[in-house]
Amino acid sequence: MSTRELPCTTRQSDFQGWNACYLENGMIRLIAIPDIGGRIMAYDLGPYAYLFVDPNLAGKLFSAEENQGDGTLAAWNNYGGDKTWPAPQGWESDEEWHGPPDPVLDTGRYTLNELSGDGSHARVRMTSPPDHRTGVQIIRQVTIRAGTSRVELDLTFRNVKERPIRWSIWDVVQLRAERQQPDGSLTHEPGCVMTVPLNPASRFAEGYHVMFGDPDNPQWQASTEQGLFQAPYMWQIGKVGLDSDGGWIAFSNSAEGYGFAKTFTYEPGGEYPDNGSTVEVWTIGAGQVANLNYEDSDIYLMEAEVLSPLRTIQPGETTTFQLEWGACRCGGVIRSVSEAGIIVEPLRLQVQNGDYRHISGEFGVFDTADLLLRWLNDDNQVIDSLPLGSVDPMSSLSLDRMVRVPAGAATVELVTIAHIDSTQRQLTSLTIE
């Protein structure tokens, strides 16, 4: 058995001075810390660490009063990592979450309910203190499985009030976006790019709306031709919201060759907060928003934020929002995300000689799997297939070869078949012209 198919394990140990819960499977390492808001503070694929951790706050714990400070954003102890909040955010009414800072849901000491595994999976579950202002108690359950880089997040809100409450479940992950200079100092990494599929029927003129910062921020780029929003990191402060219906947001660091995707189920007709935003992107950098100014800081990060529709929760009842992460080696900007992995360069099929064509594309996968090229007819039936060998998240996938197109083929598709459980997932497909 290779290290990429090792059993899942759990343990409790130190992480940068905190008492932490480790979930590992030989390929990924996930570290959760109940004492600082139930955060996930590390998600590593092999040697690469995706999540931002503020070194100035590493290992530190504060009282509720210290975590609240003066209540302004500048007082927030932003540890980093991934956390879950109620949305919408705001300070004008009780129907808005007045944070961060928030000493209960954001930085409260969560209870560790479960840290378990049986080799095939490993799981941690953490529960926040009840927050009587919002009426929310948050349960964060995180699961990894053998042979894959996937992480399953089950995020639950419980109503602890005696009346109905209405909130969106808002998950925020902070991704490292720095590089080290020859003198050892840090700067921003322009090879870091966030991508989101545009909604072709967006309510926003450009497919997104600026929530904070300069409306002419050069980071915010939309291509209706590609159907894609891109945010290359230029170390500018700002935030945008998108009413994306694609069900994913992705981050790529082309300088180091790694990609990350966060997927969710889009609910047509759902009432989403923040003018209908399903996905939001926040970047730290030069400029000022409210009383935030990072001009002299050494902080370089991009946030991938996903929101559920607003949901009414009856007293004592719960509602859950499920997300999935995936990580892989990645040779460039992520243009699309599928159930099997990511697409950097789409599948292409070019006529070369008779029945033979040149097939190409650049991809990454989330599972240790066999890769299969399949040909389908007009009735979507498989008429031929070609094994292409084993693939895994630790190696990017470049397809560049000659193949014979069988008679009657109308579609070609790339499929992964997971080594662990034989699950078949489509990576991409192409109609043959």
C-alpha cells in the first residue's frame, strides 16, 4: 500500500502552542482546534500548507472580553484558518451578525464532541457555546477518508432561542497567499488566483458586486466569454460578492503548483444574503476599509467564502449546510471544478490523421484512482474505453497523446475510478465535432 492509500488516523497533540485534533491519511493532514472557535487551522497536501495562520497569534488564548475588544473589526483576533459564522453580517439591526469580533461563535471555546476513526475515515465534531444574541449554536463536523484529499464539512446551526430565527450558514476559509523573498521577508504572491463561475443570468451587471473597498480594484476581473470571475492577488484590500450558480470556488497557487476547491450545492430559488451572494472573495492588502489598514502588516491572504440560503429555524430545531474541499497539484489557474477534480486547460480533440486525433488537456484529481478515457454514442452508451493509468492528487495530470476515435463516437469523457471504493467520477467531457 502506498502512502497515498494509508488508513486514516486521529490524535490529539500540540499545534503551534494550541491543543489540537489531527486527522491524517498519508496524503492530507487536517488540524482542528476547538479552543479558538472550532477552527480548522491546517489543511496540508503533502508538504504544502493551504491555510493562513497568523504567527503573532499562534498558541494564544484570550478571555471573552479580550476577544471582543472595542467591538471594531480592527480589534478582531484573526487567527486564520477556516470558521463558520451567521450571515448577514452587519451592525444596524438584530437580524445581522455583529462580528467579527465575536467572543462566542468566532473565538469562543468549542466543546470537542468527537474525535474518531476506523481506518477508512476520521472525524472531528465541535460545538460552540450557545449565543443568545443571535440564537445560534454552531456544530462543526469534519470528515476525511482514505485515498483522497477530500474533506467533508457538515455545518449545523441549532436554535437556542424560544422563537424562530433566520440566518444563512457562512463558511470562511483563509488561504495563504505569500511568498518568501531572498532576504527572508514576505510579500504577496501574484501567482495566487481565486476563480468563481459567473452566473449567466446574474443580477449584477458585471456578474459580481463590490461590497468593500475600491470599486475599480484591478483584482476583480470577469470574462463573460469564459464565464469566469478571476481575482489575481495584487495585495489590494477589498471584497466582492457573486450570485454564482456553479457550486464552487477555487484557489490556485501557480508559483508552487497547488490548487484548492470548495464545492457546495446551489439552491435555485433560495434567498441568499448580501444581495443574493452565494460566494464572496475577500483579500487583505493596501488600502483601507472602515478602520482596517494592513499597509504595514506582514499578512497575505485570500478568503474563499460560501453562504447557504437564509433559513428559518424553529426553537430547538437545526439546519445543516454541507461543503466539500478538494486539493491537488495544479499547473495553472483553475478554470473549472468537476466531481473528480479541477480543469486548468480544457479537453481538446484535434483531427490529425484519419481516425486518429490528438487529445490534450491539463487537470488535477482529488482521489487516488485509475483514469479512463471513454467513448459514448448518441444514446450516451459506452462503446469503447482506453485505460490511461493511475492518477492521484500529488501529481498534476497532463494529457497529450494520439488516440483512435471509434466509429459512432459522439462524446469523449475522462473518468476516475477510485482505488479505495471503485467510485466512478467524471473529470470532464467533450462533444466530438
